[in-house]
Amino acid sequence: MRNQSRRGNIVIFLCLTMSAIIFLLNILLSAAGQRAAEHDLARAMSAQIRATLADFNTECQRFGLLAFRSEAAGLDVFRDTLPQNLRNTTVELIKMNQLTQSATLEKQIIRFMKGRLPAVYLDNMICRLRNLTMSKQETMSQIKDVEEVPENLTSSFIDDNGESLEVLLEQALKDVVADQLQKAAKSLFGDAFDQIKDKLLTEIRDNYRNFAVGTLGAASDQTIISGENEPEFLPDPTDLIRLAGQVDNLLNFSTLPFYEKFCLVEYVLGPFQAEVSNRAAEQIVTGLSDADQAFTRVKNFLCGIRVIFRLVWILTDQQKLNELRAWAIALSGAILAATSGTTIIDPEPLAYILALGQSIGGALEDCDALCSGDGVPIWPGQSPVNPDTYYQDYLRIYLLIMPRATVVSRISQQLEQILPEDCYTSLAIKTTLHGEAYYLEGGYIDG
């Protein structure tokens, strides 16, 4: 009896233990299934977001912007990625941050332009220096064409053979070539010069062959650079990779408000105007949809500025003002004589009227030159430091004066007319599983 009682207790204990173990196993299996379902769900949501963002609108890319079309945001990838038992899950697709919204568009433009802005200004500076050099060369050539040297005024540096100092210097220096520099280097370093050169070339060749085989998958006997057509200088690929990383770090920087305003201005004058029309900047400056009307209004603004510049120049130039006063006195006397003394005009106001007339005439000539692409000096008079200004410079000033929000909103208005459909920069997926809500969001980098 006692043994049967013990066996019964053991059986009861084992039954209770097995029940607890089975219960725990069911809990663990349910949790594992829940985790697996969550993993599949997250993977499907992520795949759908990546697929939607990858299908960006190429029309937006022309303007340096990243956005996907509204019709590209579907659920096909999400359904295909999920297991069969989860494909009936309810899903909500949320498209966010429409491209033409001012806040979204401004971030996209700044992202596109903040790394390019220094290069834009550097290119402008190089173009200005080139134009300045060309204008000086043209002036010097004109002076040489005008000047005529009499035959009896010969140079004092002419010898008996009729050779000038320029010819003598040319003969003395014509033999100084690169070969002389190499000979000088060999005389300093001896045989070590050739050894150093050969060692550097060998290291450069080996580095590039390793780079071609290991990274690009080229055959070892068919490297990118052959021994016959090897350039004189090749950088180390590791240095190039390191340099690319440094460039990425340089371009990933925070911007100040004034820097961002310059980004907006140069975006309008550069990529945006190149893709829209030649008068896109004028349309943004004036807010007019008609390109010809916008250009006419900007030209009127430009004439007004040039009239002010020329009027201030005349009024501050005492010699010019005295000449106008003399003309005014003569004109007043002529009117007095023609009217037999019945009409008397004060010469002083007449001088200022003549100054205004000259300013308007000169301003119209300046506007015609600027609109045709020529440069016009900032100050009308002769000055040792008087750089030329161009039509783009005045547009740049207009855009800088305009409020930042106005510039962005007018860019948005033009994009709404160009883009055929709504475009977005962010996407979110919201779904539920076993009473739990899941949410995943993704989008393009705005800054």
C-alpha cells in the first residue's frame, strides 16, 4: 500500500510538472510566433518604404529634388513580402511632406545647394577675373594698334646687328628647359634620383593593380593600367578613399540662416532657371506668371537703379555739375531772348533737370548693355577700382532683399505648374497585429 501511495504521488507530481512545462512551452512558442510575425511585418514595412523611395520622380531630379510620385506609394511589395498567413493584415499607407510645401521644399533646396554654393561663387569669381583679364588685353591691343612709333625713335638697347634687348633676353633664356632641371636634380642626388623615381612608380603601379583586382574584380593580367600607357602621376587609391570620406564630412555641416538664403538665391539663378526658362528668376522676383511681363518689370527696376547711380554721380562731380550749370545759363538766356524777355527760367533748377535727363539717357544705355549680357561699371565715372556688374548681379540683389518665405513660395508655385502630379518626400506605414499597433516611417534626407 505504501509503495502504491508513493507511485501515485509521483504520477501526480509528474502530471503537474508536465502541465506546467507544457504551459510554459506554449507561452514561449506563442511569444516566438509573435516575435517572428513582428519581424516579418517590420521587414515587409521596411521593404515597402524602400521600394517606394527608390521609385523617385525623375522630373523632380532635374531640379535637384528628391520625391516620389503619389501613385508609386502602393502595397504590392508589402503584400508580397509577408508570409501567407499575414497577408490579410490591415494596413494604412500615409504619404507625408508634400514636395511643394514651403518647409519641405526649402529643406530640399538647401540640401542640394549647401555643398555646391562655395563652388558656385568660386566659378563666378574665376569668370569675373577672366573677363577682367580679357578686357585688359583688349585695351592693351587697342593701345598698341593706335600707337605708331616713328622710325627715328629707335630703342637705345639695339646693338650693331640690330638686335633689341628683347631678342637678346630671348636668346639667353631659350635654352632653359625641363632637361636642365632634371640634370640639376641628378647632380644634386646622383643615382639616388633614378632610384627614388623608380621606387615611386613601382609603388603606384602595385597599388593600382591591387585596387583593380581586389575592388573592381579585374583579372590580375588585365589590370586597368597597362605598363605601356602608364600616366606620369597616379594617386594612391587608399588616399582617394580617405579623401572622399573627408569630403563627405565637409559637406555634412550645419548652416546659418544667411548661408541658407544664399543657397536659395543661387538655386533660383542656377539649376532652377536652367530647367524652367530663361525668365524664371524674373518671374520669382516679380511674382508674375507671364515671362515677358516679368522681364519688363525687372528691366524697369533696373533702369531706376541705374538712374539713381548716374544722378548721384553727376551731383557729386563738381566739374560735371558746373558744365550743366553753364548749359542751363545758356539755355535760359536763349529762352529769354526768344520770348523777348517775357519768360524767365532760373538756371539752377534747369541744371538739375538736365542732370536728370542725362541720368535717364545713360541708364537706358546701361540697361540695354546689361540685358544683352555685357558688363557695366558700378559707378559711371572713371575710377581705379570700378568692377563691372552684370544682369545676374542685380537679380541676385533683388532676391537677397526679398523675404525668404516669399522666394520659397514662388518657387513652389512654379513647381506646381511643372510637375504633373503630387510628389512626397516621406512615407509611413501603420498596421495592427493581434491588437498591437505598429508604425514605421521613412523618407529622403532633407538636410
